[in-house]
Amino acid sequence: MRLTLARHPVTNIRFETATRLEESSLVVDVEELRRSILEDDSLRNVDFETVCPGENCRAGPVFDIIEPRAKEAGGSQDFPGILGSPVTAGMGTTHLLAGAAVTVLGERVAGGSGGAIGRVLEMSGPAAGGSPYSSLNHLIVIPHARSGIPHHAVQKASRVAGLKASVYLARAALSQRPASIESFDPVGPTEKGHEGLPRVAYVGQIFSRQRKPEVDEQILYGANTDGMLPILLHPDEWLDGALVPSYYSSLGGAETYFYQNHPVITELYRRHHARELNFVGTVATIAGSDNADRDRNCRAAASLVKWVLNAEAAVLTKYGGGVPHADMAETARLLESMGVRTAVMVSDMSRDRRVESALLFNFPEVNAIVYCGGNGTRWNAPQVERVITGSPEAGEALAGLREIGAYNVAGVANQQGASRLRAVVY
């Protein structure tokens, strides 16, 4: 398995006829894109807007953010299991529009910890500095569902609309020479060339049974993870469309863009290429719904890391609130007892802002702990010149914002390595 990313920089997006990439300008035929998205008869219409870095603008509620990507012929498919058959992702050449994003807005908040306004795209003001998305050029996609459609079907249509728009935009680059090309070295427990280096694995949660997935929710190769046990994934599968976030992504602070640029996986790859460590693979898992679920999943994940990947160390991240926190810690404890050194990433679960309340476990052997932020960070939310929303009700809520927390700003409180927040004890 070998994945190559061909990067094409985008510095602005504008609407005209005939979608194309003119140097670093992305020209979009919105009528052609609209016809493609409205092939889904659960949608009655779809609107589009553009937003550029530094613009005095706020948009929401954010359903998903996606980096425009499209596959060359001869490799994997685009978002297999959702836009095509569930063949293995991560092979061949993927063209991506660096500096661009497709941002899908919901007509109402899906749920989770975001509160009444959900997650917001802040392009200016103090909160914008905490999010990598404020530096991107966004094509905003606002799907409008037909009346009477169940909410989970609306969410599925929004998911497909965003992914189709992402592929549509990136196909404009297929005939262009990329500005840069990055290929990832082979990884795995039997790969040669890294003998004597620490063997490191990654264990990442992709869902939490704090809620039941929708029957048609597409998370891993189009499946909803119901009944899932931990599985081995090649790192390239994470980066190349095998995974999208749950509809309740506010719980994990993840967007499709995050998975496409997964910071833990790309950093392990960087150190693998630099011959600092031997990246042997990844395990995808979920947080359990009860103690039996937890015991089963944690032991299965630890066994894969120890006995299949033959790892000497592991990095672990979670997806969601307190239950995933405990599951991650128990997996790390099991690994430590098996002789595998661990590092875990935690979020601040405290309400009283006391250190003693912040952690939900106390295993002395799990002592390499990285903090990735919490909702204790808040900013003033100044009035903006432009508000883009999926409904009039959301427009009123966003226009009236005066303060906003980290969990409400898309791209800030990510629990899996993309956060810019850190803890300070004083």
C-alpha cells in the first residue's frame, strides 16, 4: 500500500461558468455543482457561498468541513463505502486543494455538547486564532431538505452533499501539475529498514457508544460502527477517505478535514521517515456503552497492539466525553501491564477549573499525559459584517453572539491532536 498526495494551492474561490483551476484561483460552476448534489431527491435545494481568510464573517451551525480531494484513476475510490463501493482506501494518487475547504452547514443543530448554536466557523476576531479553519478559503454548502424527511436522512444527505462537492472541486486539479508531491513510506509490523528503532502504534477512537449511531450513519467505509470491535487500519486509510466523523461530531471535535490531515498519524509518519521511530500501524476502536463493552474493547485493542503489531509503544486518543476518557485510560493501563509504553491525550472534564477535577483516572503507570484543551477557554464574540447560516433561527442566534467557548468554535477543541490549547497551572 502506498499513498501519494499531490497538492495544489488555492488562494481564492470565485463563481463563474466552467469549473477549473487557474493557477491558485479555483473557479466554480455552481449550477453544475448544484445539479450534481440535487441528484439526491431528499434535498429540495442547495445554496452556496464563499468565505475568505480574514473576512469579518461567522457561519454555522457547522455540520462538516472537508478538504477537497479527488483520486486519480488506478488507485482507491473517492470516499469508499459512501460515494462508491467499500474497497480499501489509501492507495494511488490523491489530488488535494491545499488552502481550500468545503464547509457544510446544517439547518438545525445535530446535538452533542455544542449547545443551541452548535459549532461555528469564526473567520475573524479573537476566537479565529484558535482554529486552523480561519486561514482557509471556504466554499459553504447549505443543503435544504424536503419537508417530512427524517432527521437522520437529512444528515446523510448533508454528508453526501459535502463529500460530492469536495470531489467535484478537486477534480479540477487532475489535469494540472501539482505544486508539491508527498508519498508515504510503507509501514507495518513486517516492513524492513527500521530495525532497532522504537516500534510505535496508534490507537484512535472513532466513535463513542454514549449515543447509538443512526442506522444509515456512515463512519467507517460507510458502516455505522454498531457492534464493531477494534480493527487494524493502515495509516493511509485514515488519511484517504475510509473515515468520516459521526453526525454528533461536537463530542469528538472532529471533521472530515481532520481525518484527512490527522496530526498524530502525520507526525508519526514524519518521524518514521526521519528514522526516529518505526511506525508499525494503527488500531481503530470505539468507546463502550457499559463495563462489559469497555472490558471487551480495551482488551481487544491492547492485544492487537501487542501481539499483532508487535509494538513497544503506543499513542492513544479518544472521541467524546467521560466514558471514552475512561476507555482510553484502561487500554493504556492494559498496554503498560503488557510492557508497551503509552502516551495518552486528554481533555479537561472539570467544571470547577480545579486540577483535581480535570482527570477521570488515576493509574500511576499511565504517566505520559498530553492535554488538548477543554471548554474553559472562552472568547468575546464581536459583531460581524456577515452571518451565513442554514436557517433564519440560526442566523438570529449567531448574529446575537457575545461570547463563545472552545467547543463551539470548529477546529479548536479537538481531542485527537489538532488542538492549539494547552493547560497552565498557576
